[in-house]
Amino acid sequence: MARLLMKALDQAGFPPVLSSDLRTLDKAGDPAAQERIREQSLEIASGLITRYRDLPKDRRPRLWFTYHVYYKAPDWIGPRVADALHIPYVIAEGSRAAKRADGPWSFAHQGAEAALDRADAIFVMTALDREALDAARPSHQALFDLPPFLDAREWPQVPTQPPRNHAEPRLLAVAMMREGDKLASYRTLAASLENLRLQPWTLDIVGDGAAQGEVTRLFAPFGQRVRFHGQVESKARLRELYEQADLFVWPAVNEAYGMVLLEAQLFGCPVVAGAYGGVASVVEDGETGLLTTPPGDANAFSDAVRTLLLDHDRRRRLGSAARRFVVEERSLEQASVRLRTALVSILSKIEA
């Protein structure tokens, strides 16, 4: 998504310049590490301020844009630079998490909240994020919707695939194999398919990682019905798999939204996913796929999959709607227009 945002900003007429490659993410919840990251950040900010002030005014940044500020990855640099240069400070995909105010990430949480409070505008990517951002929005701050999007031109053309109507419907899952939420999703998927043993289906799995052994063990009882493809680097090959699949299946445990869900829909593949987090912002329940509740419930997930396994015509309708949804509502071009409209508005107020 960060790379797509860079492309969208450029297409919107605001070519971005990467100012720092410092990674502020702390996955472990280490307060000492968080303080070190803050010190590094402030040192970088001071250097940037000096460098930018030495530039002619017409070559200085007009706006600071930060992607994905949340309690594990605060932005200590942007607010400092924006204040020093008197330019707008903007965040895309900011998330508030009041429950993290205490605990191992409390220091980073304070930094993230301070940055979110300082932002002149936040581009909101999911309805779930908007709820918390609205509740804590300072009076000076504007919120703009910028739902997740794709650039269809990134995907190579491949030979036309035969119509989807396999005697054994082909299911597809694409995800890294790592401990935590991804492995939890694989576990739910395996349990769901156990409920569907009497139905005809095959499953293609794309992905690898440290938990590959455990994932392999989970699906071993299904024998040759499950095919592992490992990590697929070729987008042409991945597109083939999306286009050959009758149904994309992913429980999406604690997903922020899930770019693979958009990718599948781009190629006309309907989705069954768990109704976690921002997933409802990328899959239109009942229109482009099915979202299952309660999220993480293997029985609910298998019921939804069974419904579509038994109804080819509905799969086809959902798949057609899924492609229209992504092409017409979630394109790079539409995101660029949204960004341009919002950024022109922000800058016109500051520079008036």
C-alpha cells in the first residue's frame, strides 16, 4: 500500500520524495527500544529541518505525508519537521487504539497519538479506523476517505482462462505462513474444510514462511486435494491462479483489510472472508463475496463456503460484481483523484 500511495501521489501531481528510511516499528513492546527510536527520529528530524531551511523557498517541501501511524509505529519525525517549516502534516491510514495507552507500548502509543492529534488531515482507509478517528478528532483536523486500492496495470496480461465451472470447484488462499494471526487463519481454514470433506473441492495455497511446517501439517489430512505453491514471485503466475480459482477463501484473522482480497476480486474471483477489522471495507458482503460472523468461527466459515460451492450461478454473479467493484471503485486513478482533491484543499487553506 505504501508503494501504491507513492504512485497515486505522483499521478495526483504531488510527486513524493522519501525523506527518511528509519523504521519506527516495534513489534516486541520494548519501552527502551521505543525511546531509542524516538531519539533517532528527533536526530533525523533536526537534520532534515536544517537541510530544508537551506533550500530556496520554492524548493522546500510543501507538505509532509506519513503512511500508517499506529501504536507500534509512531511518527516522531513528521510533526517536528512540519512545525519547523510551517507546512501541513498529513497521515494516511492512521489508527487509534485507546486500550494501548497502558502496557508495553505505552510510550510508542503516546507518540502515535501526538502525531494523530497534530495531523491537519488524515486519509481514512477503513470504516473501523474512521470510528475511532472521528471520536478523537481535534477541531482543526479534516478526515478524508481513501479506501484501499490497486493498480491493475501492475498485473501482466496472461492467456485467456477458460470459464470458471470446474467439476471440483477450485479454492484459493494467498498468505504468508507465520506465527500469530496468519497461522490462526490457516487453522480456521483447515477446520472449516474438515466440515466440507463430503463436498467436491480442491485448494491451492500460495505462501511460505516460518510456520510452513505447521501449515503443511494442518492440511496433510486432505491429501492431494490441497496443492502448495510456495511463494509465487511472478505476478503473471499469481494472476493465473486468481483467474483459475472459483472462490478465494481466507478467514482473515485480525486483518487490517487484506490486499489479496482486492486482488482476487480484480480477477473476478468472489471471496469468503471473516468479518474482521477493515475487511468489510474491501469486500462488499453479499455483493462481491461473503463475510462470516462471528469472525474466526470455523462453522460459520464452512457454511458460507458450502453455500457458494453449491451455487455456481451465484459465484459467477459475485465474481462479476467483484471485478466491477475493484475496477470502478478501487483503482489507482480514483485514488489519485481523491488525493489531489483533498491535498489541493489542504494547501489552499494553508497557503492562502
